[in-house]
Amino acid sequence: MAGRLMFKKFGLLLLFVVAMLLGSGPAAFAVTPIDVVMEDRAGVLDRNTLVPAIAALEFHSPTKLVLYTYNGSAADNLNEEVLRFARAEHPDWISPDGQKWADGLFIFAIDPVGRHVGTYMGEDRKVSLEQRDDIQNAAKDLLRDAQWTDGAIAGVRRGAELINQPWYQSAAFLVTAWVTGAAAALGAAALLITRAITRAGSRKELERGDQSYASVSTELDITELNASTIPESSSYGSSVLEKHRTFLNRYNATTGLSNRVHALTRKALGRRSNRKLVREYADAAAELDALDDVIADSNALLNKFTTWPTAWDRQLAPFRSDLAGLEQLLSKRHGQGDSATAAALRSFRDESLREMERWTAALADGSITPEMALDNLRDRRSQLSARLKNHADTVIEGLAKTDREAKLMRTDMENAQEGTDRHRQRTYEPSILGTVYPSYYFFSVPAFSSGLNTGVGSVNAARGGGGTTGYGSSGGSFSGSGSSSSF
């Protein structure tokens, strides 16, 4: 109680100090731009949307705003281009001595073709390089989606917040003042929140593990019976039986894990080390649950028992899912849906759907064996993997502008496949092919999509991470405050 009272008093004192500090600061202006100049040479801005939105923004000091766009190239230096244009068309944007940007000026520039964004300010309006990056970054997500007008508004809005911002409104001051008084409380609260989140996560994993473990335990005798009649002469059957030979040992190990995690108290479930233990139990039980389904399907399909059609449908399901997800993948931004490799994927999808119907009919009339049907499915999935890899090259070529960017994307695409493999070491694909072959053997559509998303993020981060501050060979001695970066 005493500690709580002391903390409350300290908090009140801190609020008083902050109030005094705020009261001692100079009054901040809240003024709309004194002038707005639009030089939309790229023709990408919607004046009807932009003008009223910009006019409603409030700056801390009277500011002349310039919006400049032009169609350049990835190799261009936007800073140099903005200076060239100002010298040729708007010398009033430059200081009388020709070395700086004019006082009171804020230029926001976009090159939609070269994918650059830049910010330039007079000496009385300049901000730090980090804040210029902040202004540019505020627009980049919208600019990446070709939302040029909204991107310009977002960037200018952030500029209005940061240009000549009073010291007592700065993030550094506010964070310092807040952290000073709240650190102890936040530390305690963070600990409680972390433990609560960990406990909730442990319970969820425990529930997942119990569900799988109960399923395996209930069907243990059936699993053993199914395994006893799988034909060892089948290449697929023998591979599944290899997995089954360790089934009982793994089940006993999972039982031991179950006993350990169920002995944990509520408090113990809030510890990270114990959450890891519970997840280990859940993963082990889930893999056993998947394996006993594969054993049952192998027995039904390879022996052509009455339930073979259901077992066969489960073998087709992963491939059907991949084919169904192709269109969504190809319609993604940067998915290169109009390319030749995309057309090849669509053609392959349509042909594969027909082939699966043919295999099923051939299985039913006995013209092919289950092993032949599984071989056909394996070959088709391998062909899809090869076509996805070809399309990955198309996607990389379409997005990457440099060898470094291409290498980043290629690494992310490859890691997506390997990441799927690492994931399936815990929860592998519950199919005969998924059991016989390592999961990285097939390049799935979800893995491709994940690699594409990661690759695009890596390229965008690389482009946004390095800003350009110089004005190129034609800039001469010009040293106005400004920089640009890629998006």
C-alpha cells in the first residue's frame, strides 16, 4: 500500500513538472500553407483531392509548399533533378546566393517511374536527416501501391508535423518525460502482461496437444492393425512402415511429455521455458496424429479397400490446394500475372485438374495401380515446383533493379522453401507423399507466396534504407537541405 501511494505521488509530481515545462514553452503556430505550388510533370496527382487536403493541413510556421513530380528512371538522382528544375523554371525556390533553398520553402517530390521520393527545405524550415527519412517513409506504403495523391498528402502531413516543431512537442522530450515516471510501472506491467500472454499461449498449445494425443490414443489399436496389413512390397508402403516402426516409441515419449505438462501449475504455465515444453508436447502429438492418418490411408489405398476413394482424395488435397491458390498468387502485386510463365502455370493448372479426374477413373476401373497413381501425382507436383521456380525468375526480373536486389529476392524465395521444410519437421504434410518425401521436395504455392512477400519487403527495405543527400555533378556548390530515397 505504501509503495502504491508513493508511486501515485511521484506520478502527480511528474505531471506537475511536465505541465510547468509545457507552460514555459513558446506558443506554437497552427497555420495553413501560405502558398501551394503544384508542378505535376508526371501527371499522377489528383488536384481535386490534393488541394483541399493540403489546404486543411496546419504547419508550425508559415510555409510555402511545392509538390513536384516527374517521370525519371531508377538510376536518376532525384535531388539533382529537383535542383535542375528549380534553376530552370523556378529560381524563386532558391536562396539569393544560389547555395540553399529559399527560406520558408518545403518541396515534396515524387518520381513514380524511377520510384524515388524526396524532401527539400529552406534553412529556416530544415529538419534532421532522420526526420526527412520519417517524412518520406510516411508516404512510401501508399506510393508503393501507386496511390500517388494519397502518398503526397501523407508525406506533406508528416512534414507539417515535424517542420519547426516546438521542442516540447518533440518525440524525444515526450518520450523522456513519460519514460522517466513510468519506467517502473511499465516494467512491472510488462512482466505481468508477458506472463499472462505466455500462460494463454501455453494453454492453447496444451489444448492442441491434448486433442491430438486423445485422437492417437483412441485409435492406437486401429493404427497397429492398419500397419500390419500395409503391403511391404509397395515402395510407398515400405516407406510408411519405416515411419511406423518408431511409432510406439514416439507415442511413449509423447505420453511422458503429456504427464510433465499436465503437472505444471497455473503459475508455471506463465514461464517461457514451460511454454516451450508444452509446444514440444503439442507438436509431437500432432505429428503422431498426422502419421496415424497416413498409415490408415496407405492401408486403404494400397490394398484398394472400400474406403480407398476417401484416402485417395486426401492424397490429392495438397495438390488441389496449390492449384486453387495459383490465381490469387498471380494476381498479387508483383505477381507478374501477365507473363509467359504465369500463362504456363495457368495452362498447367487446367491440364492437371483434368489429369486428376483421369487418374481417379483409372484407379476405379483398375487400369492403373495405386502406386502408379501416386507416381503420377508425385510427377505432377514436381512439374508444378519447376514451373513455380521458373515464375520466381520472372518475378525477380520484374521487381529487382540491381543484382543485389535480385540476390536478396532469390535468397528469400529459397529460404521460403527451406522454411517450409523446417516447419514440417514438426507438422509435416499429412499425406503419403508428404511422409515419403521431404517437404522441401515440392515447392508449394503458399511457400512461393511467402517468399514473394518476404522478398518484396527485403527489396523495399534495401531501397528505403539508403537515402541520397548530394545534388550530383551538376549541383556544383549547392548545399540546400534535402534528400531522397527509393520506395
